[in-house]
Amino acid sequence: AQKITQTQPGMFVQEKEAVTLDCTYDTSDQSYGLFWYKQPSSGEMIFLIYQGSYDEQNATEGRYSLNFQKARKSANLVISASQLGDSAMYFCAMREVRNFNKFYFGSGTKLNVKP
Amino acid sequence: AAGVIQSPRHLIKEKRETATLKCYPIPRHDTVYWYQQGPGQDPQFLISFYEKMQSDKGSIPDRFSAQQFSDYHSELNMSSLELGDSALYFCASSLRQGDRPYNEQFFGPGTRLTVL
């Protein structure tokens, strides 16, 4: 079974608007971590935000926030006030405590910010 | 701050040749990961090392091998290269602090391998 599912292959958003990128995950572990990475066309992987399974509050990092709904096993990334530089691939990833040295990635969402 | 270093950044090889990719983790990081990202694909976990010992294995072909050296740098050796091996190969490192899933992986810039 797919560990991480990103159902939006591509998204468009108008500059300065907010956008939500979906991510659902599958695990039977109680302890796990969820990550979002940005990959611009240049190829590097840039860490954006982290959410732990035991964290009670949704993670926020500047314009990035994570809408964590544990019962639904979803960890959606919200980007507020989109900028042209936000155009990139976005990957959701998960690590489980029992498979600590494995990182599972979703298939990614290509975000295009329109001026 | 020091980041993960990968070399070379670009590599062109022919079928059936061998290639060696190098990774220098962030100083004091004890865990190294290798990923393969094909065109338009998500990164696929290949293998990881913790304190110089192989700690986990993913979808790494038998033609590939990897090791981590005493100075913590790691090398991914790829033999009998095939056209399908053309991909971006990422190395990442992290510092393991107990069995918590919180530790971020810091990715290197990647090595783009093209097999002709």
C-alpha cells in the first residue's frame, strides 16, 4: 500500500492567494513524523515544515502551515500569500519510528503560481 | 552553515560502465541516506547507513552497492549501468537523537547521472 498519497499532480494559484496541497498517509505506527519538501526546477530538495504525530498544535513556519488531521491521516500543506518563487514540486514525506531509517515520499504536486 | 556535499554534480556514462557517487554529510551527522529520483518521479529510497553500518535497504538494485567510511562520507557504486539508471541521485544526512521521528533529513544538491 502507498504510504504517502498526493492526489494533486498539478495545481495553479494566483499570486498572493493561499493554496492547500493535499497529503494523506498510511501507517499503523503511533509515532511518526511528517515532512514537506520543496523541489524547484534546479533540483535541490528544500525542507519546509515538520509535524510530529504527538504534536497537538499544527506546525507553522513563516508562510507555511501544516493542517494536521490525525484521525483522517492527512497532513495538508497550506502556503499563504503565494509568491512566484513558490512555483515548484512539493513532496510530502513520512518517517515511522519502527522504520526509522526510511523516508517515504509521495508522488509530488507541481505548483504553478500565476502573476 | 555546512550542507551536504555531493560529487560530481553531473555525470555522463555509457551503458555497462560503472559510476561512483560521493556524499559528504553535514559534520556530526551520523546517518546517511541515498535516494534515486527518475524524471518526473518521487525520490525512491535506496539505502541508509547509521554510524557507518548499513541500517536499512530500499529498492536498491543488486548492481549497486554503497558504503560509509570512517570519516562518515559515503559512496554509491553503480555497475553495469543501464539506460534506466539515468536519474537524479540524492544523498541526505541527519543526526539521530534517540528513536524519535523528528529528525529532519538535509538533502544534498544531487548528482544527475545520464546513461547513454
